[in-house]
Amino acid sequence: MKTGKYLLALIFISVFINSAEAELRPQGGIASYFGANNYFSVNPWGGIRVNVTSNSSLLLNYRFYSLQFDYTNKMGESYLRKAELNNFTTALYTRNWGHDFYAAASIFSGTDDYSAFSLDLGTELHPADRLAITAGIYYLNEDLVLWYPEEGSGKIDVYSVKGGFRYSLLDGLSLGPTLEFYRNSQEVTAYSVGAMVQFIPVEPVYVNFSYYYYSESAQYKFSGNFFSAGLNLYY
């Protein structure tokens, strides 16, 4: 995990060395999620966006997760599982041919020596002035100990395909549906379907609300309704 942190630091430093005139813009915010299985989390974050070229930028950020959910152990005893996670992300965004593309890599550490690594690739196409179509793929390799404390140091791989669209009803107000399919290395499948609303009362303030229904085939289920709200500043 320390190696990953050093790598992110080297990427950050190289931006300054190779782009002395790079424009730096701070970003940050906070989000909260709650839903099935008594799940609840609060996620503050902060970072810097570096404009590398006229149509590409590099985002470096840190996100903290404080989360909890109901857990039932092998003895049939239930209790509230609590955990804290640290997340460092490096993402590259670029715009070409009127469309947006991104690639992001993240490392995680947390409670009970939890660690994880993820890759996220996607695009946002703009076929019309007020319409954006999103699509992407996601990969996560994580310790089981976060969700199954009794499993020890086991690992699991999660793969997902996601998509949706966003339509701008008015300047500063957009909404749209989302859809995502999952499969992990234990052959558990899942999907989520939902909707999001984004409101921009004034730049650089972005307010997000979302709802999604999540369903999975695992015996230990988080299936149900989830809601989230976020307040972010994008300079």
C-alpha cells in the first residue's frame, strides 16, 4: 500500500516538473449514502485538478469513508459492523471529438488491515446539446475482511459494466437513469438500476441526489433501496 501512495506522489510531482504552467484548481465535497441492511456512510473528499493541456486534466484526490452496516456472523449473531477507509485516486480526463473520456486508478486502506485496488475506465458522449450518454467498466480487487470479518485475509475480484444518460432540463438542472451489472470471482452476480439529479445553483457548487435499487444473488444480501446526497465544489 505504501508503494501505491509513493507512486501517486511521483505522478503529482512529475506534473509540476513537466508542466510548469499547469493550472491548478482545488476540488472537494462530501457525500452520504444509506439504504438496505442498515447501510450508512459519510464520505468527505478533497483534491486538485491539474490542467495538463487545453483538453486534458489530471485529478489527484483523497477520500475518507466512515461506514456501517448490519452483519450476521456464523453463530447467527447480528451486530453493527463499523469501518473506516482511506482512498487515494489518480484520474486522467480528456476531451476529444466533442466527447469526454477518463481513466482512474485507486488504492484503499482501512479497518482490520483492509486493502484494495481499483481501475475505472469510461466515456461520456454528447450526441445532442442537452444529452450525455455515459458508459464504462470497473474492476476492484479487495480484501474480504471488510464485508466478512470472519473470513480473514481472503481476496475477491469484482467486475462491472455501467451505463446511463443525463438530460439537461434547464441550465444547471439535469437528470437521468443509471444501470450497472456486476460479477465477482465467487460467481455472485448483481445489478443496480436507478436515477440521479444534479443541480448547480451557482458555479462551482454542484448538488447531487441519487436513488438506486440493488439486487445480488449472494446469500449474504445487501439487496434493496439505496439513496445518496452530495455537495461538491468543482473549480
